Amino acid sequence: MISRKTKYALQALGCLAEHASGEPMLIADLAERERIPRKYLEAILVALRKGGVLTSRAGRGGGYQLAAPAGEITLARVVAILDGDIAPLPCLADTNPVRCDECADLDTCGTRLVMLEVKRTVSATLDGLTLADLVERARDARARRRGTPDFSI
């Protein structure tokens, strides 16, 4: 499961990708629009700036914007910046793998072998998805919803 920090990052980045008018967006506007606590969002955006996903400009007309086109920023990159390795087991971590206490042999551990397949699949999926995909899917879902009559009272 991704962290709340990464979930908020994806929301904010999706908003910035949709907003891609070339003008930076203020943290306050982004926080209000996405309903993310401002102080928490500030820390997230700083991490993403340090990770090269965002650029920022101070002063009048300042704010945050994407450092590259939305189609070039993968979800894998965002997750790696904020959550690090995607590893369903400690022994599958890319950095500092740790053997499970109950494991006698890493090479023949059935749990490790199937979870390795899960890790590879999730990693490949995140590598193949970009912020542009996130924005496109959200737009498509909103369009489908508008096309469906709402019978709620």
C-alpha cells in the first residue's frame, strides 16, 4: 500500500498536470483545491522538488509547477521519492534487504518467490504509468459520470 504522503502527492501532481498553463500554482490554492493539509503538502512538495519532479519560484507569481511534461513523469518515480522501495517483504528491498527471521533459505522460500513476482508486476505497472495517464483517466471518469443520469434525491 502506498503511504498517505504519496497519495496526496499524486493528487497534487494530478492537479498541477491539469493546470499545466505554464504558470506556477500556490501551495494554498493547491491545498484548498485538493483538500490536503497545507503544512503536510508543503513538506511533500519540497521532497518532490528535491527529487526533480517539481520546480518552484518564490515571490510574486511564484508557486510550484511540473519540472517536465506530465507524460514524462512516471508514478514509479513519485513513489520512489516519497516511499522508497516497493517491497512486499523486507528481503525484497532494493536497498538494505533484510532476511525474514523465519526464513531458512532465500533461494527456495516460496513466499519470497511469489512476492518477487508481485513486486516486479507492481514496479512494471508504475513504470508504465505517468501523470498524464492519471489526468486522462480522471477526465474520462468525470466524462462518463456526466453522461450517466443521476437519480439521487
